[in-house]
Amino acid sequence: MRPTLFSIGDFSVSSFYFVVFICVIVGNFLTWWEIRRNKLDIKMALQGAVITTTMGYLGARAMHIVFDGFLDIYIQKPLAIFAVWKGGLAFYGTVIFGLPTAVWWFTKHKAPLMKYLDCYVLGLAFGLGLGRFACYLNGCCFGEISASPFAETFLRYGLSAKNQFARDILLNLKDIPLPVLPTQLVSTFVTSSIFLVLWFYFRKHKKKDGELLGLWLTMYGTFRFIIEFFRADDRGLFFNNLLSTSQLVAIITFTIGMLILLLPSEENLKEKKNNDRAVQNNL
């Protein structure tokens, strides 16, 4: 855990936002690379990427404020909403706000939606993998207390310490918090593996447009639903603390991913429509 990358006097650079910045830059570069490889409209795609990235960031911030257990603090101190340099993002907000924005953008321009979304999702998948390491550096998104040899002990006054203090496990924030499962590193490994599988295999062997998006939604949705059972940070709980906000979203994204994989592609639907029109003209 290293929340601050470096400091010069009173100026400090957040490790979390430094890594997130790299995620955005490299993620958009990968998107550009795929757009060019598929001979799609680069200008339109990059304009859409800027709008989608912006909306995704706002969504991640909004979901953190509402569902991550800090809403009361933000109500008491509303200006803290704008203190983005202190961190506070919830990834699924990126999907909830960003994906509809991308759909709107390419639908508006009458572009082949799934072709472009397959390019976008690769940048998103890379950013998520590296972004979870940013969570590790920041000390957020931690797991339950554990005696496992893989457990990590985070800093005094850190988020895990505050969580244990709120649960009456620690008597004083000056105390060293108990070791917790490093769910951030598990997430980094799994989500990075999903990206590598999509990049090195499926993008070259996909059978229809939208397949990469569908695969990512189902694979990440499945993993996210499972890893949530091992997390201890505040992130909104429903059904008598049975499921978290992210698990509910994971169920929805998994379902959408399966529908994308199982339903006919845009090309097949267009071909069927043309065939039906041809049959009607011949009658």
C-alpha cells in the first residue's frame, strides 16, 4: 500500500490517480489501435472515446458517492464531492454511464455499434486490470480479515483500519489494522487475465461482432459476483446484507453479455431483413 506516489513540499501525487491516468492513456491507445486495425472511422471513434471516458468517470464518481458507504459524509460536506484528487471511484459506474453513452454515440452516427464496442471493451478491460492495482496502492477495495499467509496488513488510519474501527474490531485508529485478504491483487490478476485472453485469442478468432463485449461482460460479471463475497469495504448491501450493489450490477451485466453472445449479430439481422424484403418483392 502506497497512497502517495511522491511529494514535493506541500504538493503530492496520488498513486491511485497516477495509475488511473496510465489506464486511460493506454486504454484509449488500445482502442485506437483496434479501430485502425478494423479500418473503422478513427475520428468518430476517438471523439466517442472522449465523451464515453468522461461519462464513465462521472458515473464511477457518482456510484462511489451513493453506494460506497460515504453518502452521509458527502451530504455533510458537499464540497468533498469535488475533491477528486483524494480518490473515490466505483468501477461499475463506468459501465453504467459509459456503455449507454457509447451506444448513443454510435447509434446517432448510424455506425456498426458492435464493431466499435468490441474495440472499446479491450481498452476498458486493460484499464480495469491495471486499475485494480491502483486500488491496492490506495488501500481500498480490501478483503475480509484473514490469517492466510497471503493476507496483507495496511497502514494505520487507512481505509481498512477505519473499517475495522467502525466495526469495533480496532479500539484505536492508531493501532495497526488486522491483516486482510488482498482482494485487489486477486482482481488485478483475474481481470488482467481476462484482458490477455480477449486480446491474444478472441479478438483474432471472434465469430461475430459484439463477441468480445459479450465475453467480457459475462467473464467479469461472474468474477465480480464471486469476489464480492470476500470483500469487507463498504459498497452498499441489499436483501438483508446478502448481496452488494456490485453483485446486483454483475447479474445484469452477465445477463446482457449472454444475450449479446446468444442473439443474432447485427449482420445476420440485416441479412434476414434484406432477405425478407426480397421475398416480399417477389410475391
